[in-house]
Amino acid sequence: MVLDKFLVLFLLSSSLAHAEDTGVFPNAASVAETHNANPSDALLYQLKESMVKVSSTVKSGGHGYGTGIAISKDHVVTNCHVLQDSNGMSITKWGEAFAPVAMIADWEHDICIMRFEWANLKPVQMGDSETLRYEQPIISISMPGDSPAPYVTLGKIKALYPFDGANVMRASAAFAIGASGSPVFDYDGKLIAISTLKSPGQKAYFYNMPIKWAKELLTKPEIPLYQASKSPFWDAPDEARPFFMRVVLPYQNGHWAELKTVAENWLKQEPNSTEALYYLGIAEQNLGNVKAANQYYQQVLKQHPNHPATLIALGLMANKAGNLAEVEKTHIALKAIDSALDEEFIEALKQ
């Protein structure tokens, strides 16, 4: 997460050098990967060859559009909400349309796989969505709206949320209407997630479902086409949604008491959640509870010394206190992860 105007209330601790590394935050071993050059045109072209446009119709005569990606010569994965309540569905590949003969659906997680005959699709390789890291670079390719060609967006993993045995990814790569079902790749060209939804508001959070769920779905039985569908987890009433979704609006709108309540309940459900601790720290700090905020932030850093948002927050606090030495340490720490984070910090210092 990016801290824009928030100041935290403690300094970088020398004890952080001994903190635990659980493998989801960048350390020295992952810096080289994070700083990899942009993917080659050849790789992007290869990935685009596996893209399809997904179309659906409903009984009222309306049309829906999304993106799909081939995971075998006969199978395409997309979001279920693209196909929800449809009475007709198809894919288009290089101007040629194909209708599925069957599908497999995980309605709750919004992952659907359509099976085709004679489409002769070119599949991508599925990766491992359970070994991803914060700030890892990713490739998002979509076909938004009526776009005739795939659109490439590069970004970084900003957060990983444990949910139902996998990690839902939040990334900086934005996507638009019609991009639901878009594939997300690592820089080796392996499929790691499916772009699914964004939060409301100007500073939207973009969520991507882990490819682990698609892998598991391939082992499930097929269902008839146009079977009655169910709503995904993210479409539930607010009180029934995952906590990582429920904190967004109070956080962005500055409703600190509400944020504190949501984050406290999150921590009760997931006692080791770094993100729950982080949001609790933000809430307490803005409510004026300095000691409590400090305790939560220290717990974040004890678990993950390279938590990017916390490093930025520490640097902002140090700058406010006039501690230029700590500000310089923050610059060094952020540059070691990704120079873009340091640029972000520089902009935050100007506010």
C-alpha cells in the first residue's frame, strides 16, 4: 500500500535487521528479480497469441465482454461474472468465433474454465501463485471494451491476502471494463493470476485471483452450459466480504474509528496478518493513540522488515521530526527494493 499523507510515529529500529523473513516481502535475494528489465517484445507477442475475447449474451438481449487465456489447447479460463446468467457464450481468436461445449465453474472464487473442440488454442504455462512476493514485477494483458488487440500493462505486486487456501493479489497494474478475466504473468511468462475486480473510488485497488484456484478447478467435474450461477465472494454484502476489502473505503475516506473496528476484527480472525496490523497502526495513529500505533507498527516490522508502506511511513515520520539521518536510511532501504518506491517516497516528502 502507498501512504500518501499519513505520518507514523516511530523511527527505524536497528533490531529490524534480525526480523523474520517469511518469503513474501522483498529481501536482498529478490532485489535482482525486482530490478529485471522489462519483458521482451518477443515474450509479449508469444503471450498475446494465447489471448481470446470472451462474449456472452443474456435473455434480455444484453451483451457482456471479457478476456480469456488459453491454459490448454481446449480450455480457456476467465471470470465467472463475465458468463453469469448468460444464455450464449463464445470466444473470438483472430477473428474466428468458437462456442464452448462444456465448462467448469468455481462461482464463489469467480473462476470459470470453458472447454472447446476444434479451437486448437495455444496455451500458456501456469505458474505458482503461492511463491509471489511484494513488489515483484508482473505483466497484465487485457482486451478491454471493444479493443481488437490485447493491451499490455506492467505493474508490481502491492499486497498478498491469504484467503481460502491461496493468496489474492493486489497489483498496481490497472484494468478497465471488459478486462475481467485478463491474465497476469510473472516476468518468465508464467500465468500467476486472473484480473477480476477493482474497489470503488479514485484510487482503486485492483484485485487478481490466484491461478492456484484455476489449477484446482481443472480436477473438478464439468457442468452443463448456462447452469444457474451464483455470486462471487466479492459481491456479498459488505459485512460478509473479506476484511482486505472492507478496510479500503474507511482507509481512503479517513474514517479512522471504522477502520480500527474492521482491522481489529480482521486481526481476531487472522492473528498473524501483517496487513491487519498495518491498518490498525494507521487507524490508531490518526486517532491520536501514539503508543498503540507504535506497538502495531513494530509488530509489522518484526514480521516483515521490508514492508514497503511501513518503510515509507517511517521515513515521513523521520522527516517531520527533522531526523535527516533516518530519512536517508529510508531512501537506501527503498532503493534496495525498487527505485520506484524511493521516487514515491520523494513525492510524499513534498506534500
